[in-house]
Amino acid sequence: MSRVKEGIRQKKDGHYELPLQFKKDNPADLASKEASAAQLKDSCWLKGPDFLWQPNLSVKHIIVKVDDPDPELRKAHVHTVKAENTNPLISRHSKFSAWSRAVKAVARLKKCVRRRSGGQVWTDQTTNLKERRKAEFFIIKLTQEEAFADDIKKIKCNRAEKLGKRNKLYRLNAYLDANNILRVGGRLSQSALHHDVKHPAILPRKSHVSDLIVKYHHERVDHQGRGMTMNEIRANGIWILGCGSIVSSHIYKCVPCRRYRRTTEVQLNSPSRNSQMNDIVILKDECTPRNEWKLATVVEAQPGRDGMVCKLKLVLSETSVDKGKPHTRLINLERPIHKIVTLVEAN
Ligand SMILES: [Zn+2]
């Protein structure tokens, strides 16, 4: 194909023409032209191009140069894909829905590895506070390494000033402690506060670990508001970037908070009395004005399974004038309870 491209030339009428050696070897070229039976017999139409009958095909590497304005050139779009290596332990954290369970699982895992490497047999012993605290920092460190990989490299090489003034870590005066955990710097270094409170560990805004920590501390303060939850997180030595909005978003989605903070329900007025026999009622009629609604007497009121009357049997008297004499007749009918208004109660 590349050889064909090399020899193609454009004619004056805008069409393209194949070079002569390709025309001879191209059986399809014969189909578009007039040829006698004798010519066809010796042509490549029946036996194929000559080079296919040779025992060894000659391989010739040709560099093809195609001009950009070639209208027959198909434009290809190439997408670049950037693959990011994620730590498998970080992706495993998304399986946990509670921070305490994630910490316990990592602490037990680390304990198991330690025992195995020391040649000891695994026992069902629970982890202690120190081990769980170490596991917390281990998870935080992994999360930081994933989220702030480039920034940590710069801080390690003492090039923190290259972070850029818009970088949040630059504004927090972030530094790496002895355990390589990214912490907030700042002016509180001389204060008497605990080290973790003075220099909290920094966590990214969009991270499952950050969400778990917000959920854990929000539940620890018994579903109190945004300020109390944020204070609890910071008092435990953690600084989440954009913490306020994450906490607000969590409280908005928190089921107990939605239940506690919803508006007070208004009690519906339930009927104080069931309709009874001999009640005088007015029949609602949407098609006539209210002052023309008719009166009726209840003759039967059967309560349903819930003890409430839903349907009434009524009788009403209708008077008509025939030849100057009034005629009164009784009409029996059934009405649902919501279609009547009680006027006079029987008792
Ligand atoms: Zn809540």
C-alpha cells in the first residue's frame, strides 16, 4: 500500500492515477477496461500478479511522504491517556463504610504481618490503642501520598516555595514530619497545645478517607452541627481541605440529622364522631349553588373494619307541584361520607 501511495500522481482534472508498474499488476484495473478473451487469458486477471508466483517476495522499505493538503488523506485523532498508579490498599478503603472499622482492619493486618515475619502463630488477639493509632497514621499517610504526590516531592527537596501561592499547602505552610506525614505548619509551634492539634495532618477534600473521618467525628459529637463537628475533627489532629463544605454536605445527607432537624408535623383533624341514624345532613353537590343543596336524613350508617363510617344510606323528601297541588315523595339514596355535611346530630 505504501508503494502504491508513493507513485500516485494527481492529473489536471483532479483525478488520481496509479503508476504504470502497479497498473500491470492490478487485476482490478482490467475490469474497468475493454479486453478481448485472448488478452484476458494471458493477463493477471486469471493468474494474479506476477510477483505472487515468485518463491521469495522482495521486501522493500519505502518512506512515504504524503503532502498535508492531500484531500484523500484521512485525518486521524489520537487521544493521549495518562495512567495513574493507585495503591491497592487505598482502593480497598472504599470498601469500608466506617472509619473505626477501616482502622481496626489495617491494625490487625499489620499485626498479622509482624507476627508472620517474626515466625509466630496468628492468634485472635485484639489490637490495642497504640496499634490502632499507628494504623490511623498509616492510612492518612497513604491518602496523602496519593493526593499530594507532586507536592510532597517538592517539599522533600526543600522546594516548598515552588508550590505556588494558589496552592493550599503553600498557604498552610505544610511540612513533612519525622514519619513523613504532611502536617500544617504555622504560628502555633511555640504554644502549649498537643503536637497533633498544633500541627494537624492534612487530608484532601475529595477522598473516601476524608468522608469516613467526617462521618466518624460527626457521630462522636452526637450529630451536632457543622461547627461542633469541625472542632472535633481538628481537635483530633486532622485538617481536611475544604472541611466546612464537606461537613455541611455530610450533615445534609445524614439520615438522623434529617430526622432531627425536619419541620414539626401538623396534626390532621380526625372526625370526633361517626355519623349515626337520624342525623340531618346536607348533601354536597358541586353542580348547584350551596344555598340549593338538599337536606336528608340518615337511615343507615354501617361502620367499616376500622370502626369508621364510610358510606351512608339516606332518605330525602322532594316536593313537586302538579296541577296546583303539591306532591311529596321520598327518595332513597347512598352517599359517601365526604359528600355530606352533618347539620343536626341525632343525639
Ligand atoms: Zn447527623
